[in-house]
Amino acid sequence: MWLAITVMTVNLLVRNNAETGEIPYSAFKQQVRDGNIQSIVIRGSEIRGVYRFPKAETDNRFSTMLPTIADAQLMTLLEESKVVVSVQSTEYSTWVTILINIFPWLLIIGLFLLSRQMLGKQFLPGGGGFTKSRARLAEPEDIHTRYDDIAGLNSAKADLQEVIEYLKFPQKFRRLGAKIPKGLLLMGPPGTGKTLLAKATAGEAGVPFFSITGSEFVEMFVGVGASRVRDMFLQARAAAPALIFIDEIDSVGRARSGMFGNNNDEREQTLNQILAEMDGFKEEETVVVLAATNRPDVLDAALLRPGRFDRKVVLDLPQKLARQAILAVHARGKPIEPDVNLESIALGTVGFSGADLANLVNEAALLAARAEKNSINQADFENARDKIILGERREALFSEEEKRRTAYHEAGHALTAFFMPHGDTLRKISIIPRGRALGVTEQSPKEDMLNYSQHYLEDRLAILLGGRVAENLVFEEASSGAADDLKQATHLARHMIQEWGMSNVLGPVTYRETEQTFLGQEVSPPRVYSEHTAEIIDAEITRLIKASEQRALAVQQQYRDKLDKLAAALLEQETLGEEEITAILA
């Protein structure tokens, strides 16, 4: 806008207000000879003039351009025709020159004022909110979450109970010379309740709660993140005793790189400021910092040393009793029918986090509402679990042959699982397509397991191959439907042979091709064994899978009549529950 106004002003000042008609130079000389020119003004190479005898009052001016080669006869001709000649300098007037010189400064000042208004006066000391902390403050009376509202996480609550005591009664610790940890790092998979636990800790302690995510510190302007960190800690000290919670701290606390040109100045300055602020706590300042991450392996070592985040609190996925308690918490206030068995639902949700279980209860409520029900029953929970694990039910154009093959495939998995001595409990078999699966055989362990024996894993391999074995036994050929089973079986067998020493040929030696991070994410380090060893490993994997396949085949040949009955029941009912499966196979 400023540029447009200035250009228009200069154009108005420089150009002549009157409109002129441009004529050729030869026509101009002819008009001079004819005595029809009264006066002219020469300015540089331009000639502007006035006619002596205009054809009309509005057409009395003209303009033309001097030729490149000087016309020596022009002045003589003008004098003979008594034309009044004026010459003007090509330079602008003094005040126009001043305006042109100060225009860039006016533009810079205008941009400065505009940016100050848009970005909250961040360029002026103490001028606005851009460099202020983005942490959200919750006063004690606004925090209603307590430990009773969080099911499970008993060990994590016990670790944090000490912090609560310190925030409530700091003198109890100071008189004994004890120093409470300045920072606690909450580590765990997504959805395990890290943020909720931090908020409940502030609620139990009855102190102000400052919460922020690591990404809110970092901006495109270098130094803004460090300024926000300073402001946040300044506010927390003023409100002490207080609790600061930094979620997803790995976004700003990643390990610093010493490689030239491989760093991020803004992120590193922010991290340095966090380290400096935590070092700056005085003994009388009752401020505790909690941070949460699901990637502790990438954090900078300076963050984890004593005096900073020196205490780590691990939040695992909930076990069976914790899952049942979490389901009960989320089912509060909802119309649940008496037939709902939360223990059974907890058994079928191995590997679910707290957030997954909350989503399960909500999905069950949505399904009940969609069916115009007034309450939520067991079937709603089962259908919600299937939807989360397997995906939405979809319509598939099955031919009768494909449907029969799928029924025998799932029956093969189920039959093998039922008669394997270490197999998990069968919960459901279905040939209803969901997601990318044409059918499913659902198993769950009788109790949560953290360690797996070799016999259990070998039975697991046989169960995975049971569907393919049944197809070969009945139809005398395999199909592409067993692709995912083969992938899982090969992956499991490779772990057994390479990493867990379950091979008599290789012995108790590990040949790891993958390394796992804190949350089980796998990375591939360079191979450290010979080609000959690799051949032995491949041979042992193949031997183990073929032996498991023979075990599954022996079971199905022995109980072929039960395989046929199970497949027939699936073709008729499409889905079989635990009791129906037991009635056929027992």
C-alpha cells in the first residue's frame, strides 16, 4: 500500500498535469515553418509545446522527441519563426528528491510497526506475548482429577506419592537434609496415562499445575523458545509450590549432535535453557518438573543426569486386573446391562492401553445408540472390540468355494489351537470379513504373560500354520489366504533361532539382526556373523517351520471328523463363540 501511494505521488509530481498529443518530429518542424508554434519547453530529449492557432481549446498542446543525432538547424528555424524557447533541467525538484530519499526509511518503519502489531510486539523488550510462556496454568481448585480416578498404574502412583508429600510438606524433608528429585520422567507407550497421571499428581498435592508440550517452545525465531522457558519457570517460582509438566519432551530434548552443520540452534538453545533453569532451583523453591515421553532412548544425556530428570517412572500397558478396573472407570455413569462381564472383556483386550480401553467403551456406546438401544450390553462391547482390532465389517462377494475354503482355514487354526497342550484359549471363530481379513480365529491367554517358553512358542508356530495345513488336507493345495500366517510364523521362528537360542545346532548363542528400542521399535544393526552361519540359521528356521507344520498336520489327520464339523458349523452360523467351539471339539 505504501509503495503504491508513493509511486502515484511521484508520477503526479513529475508529469505535466495537462494531457498532450504526441506528434512526429518531422511534423513538429513543419508546424514551426508554417508559423503555427507559439512556444516550446525542451527538457532533456523531450519537447513540449503550445500551438499558436489551435484547432480546439482542448487540443492546444503537443509533445515530441528530439532525434538521437543533434539537429543543428532547429534553433535557427525556431528563431526565424519567433517561437518562445524554454529549457528545463532533467533533475527533480528539491522536495521531490527528498521524498525519494526518505521513502525507503518510511517503508522500513511501516513494516516494523506492522510486524509489531501482528506478532505481539516480540521485538520490543517486555512488549508482548510472543516470547511469553505458552504453558497453561490450572489452579488447585480447577483440578478435579485424583488418583482414585485412575485405575491401575499402582507402581507409578507409589513413585509419585513422594513428590506429593514434598509439595505438601517440604519442611518434613528439609529438616532431615533430604532433597527431592527436581525432575521425574514418565516413560511409556502412547495412551498409558502419562498426562492424566501428571495432572492427578497436581490435584493430589493441591498445587498450581503448569502444562505445556515440547513443540510449543520452538518457533522459527531463534531465542524465542529459550525466552518462553525462562518465563515459564519464572511463573512457576512465583506460584511455588507448583508442578510443571512438559509433555512430549523428546521434541525439544533430543540428543545434541556434535557434527558441524547438523544441529538446530533454536532447539538446542531451548534445551540448554531447560537445563540451566533446572540447575537454578534453590532448596527453598518447591517446584517439581514432570516430563513425559515415549522415546526416552533419544533424549540428551544431560537431561537424564542426577539433578535433572534423574528419576524414571515407567508406565506399562495395563495387565488383566488393571484393564478390568479401567473399563469399570470408563463405564461409570453409562447405562450398562447386567449381562456385561468386564472380566471377559478384559481377557480379550490384551495389549490395549488405557486410551484404547476408553475408546472401546465409547465405541460400544456408539453401537448401542446406533441400534436405538437404551443400554449397552455384552454384544455391543464384543462388536466394538472386533471393530477396533479387525476393522469395520465389510461385505465381500464370496463364492461358495471361497467361503468353504475360508471356513476350513479358520477351522484348521482353531482345531490345532484346541489340541495343542500349550495353546491359548479359543474365544471366537468367524468367517465374516473385517478390514483386510476374510476370517479370524481369536485366542487370548488364560493370564497375562511376560515370558514365553519354547513349548509355548512351538505350539504357537503350529497354530499359525494350521490354516494352511487344513487347506492342503481338504483341497490338496494351498492359497494366498495364508500369506499373513506365513509372515508371522517366519518372523517368530527367526526370533527363536537367532535371538533366543532355541536351536540345538547353533546352541546358546544369539545372532541378532534387529535391536529393539524402549517401546519395541526395531532397528537393524550391521550383521556380525559369517555367511556360513547365515546358511545354518536359514536351515534351522526352515526345519523349525516344517516340524511345526507336521505337528499341525498330525492333529488334523487325527481329528479330521471334528475339522469337518467345525467348518460346517462356521458355514452355517458364520461366527462361533467359546462355548460353541468347546461343544464341537471337546
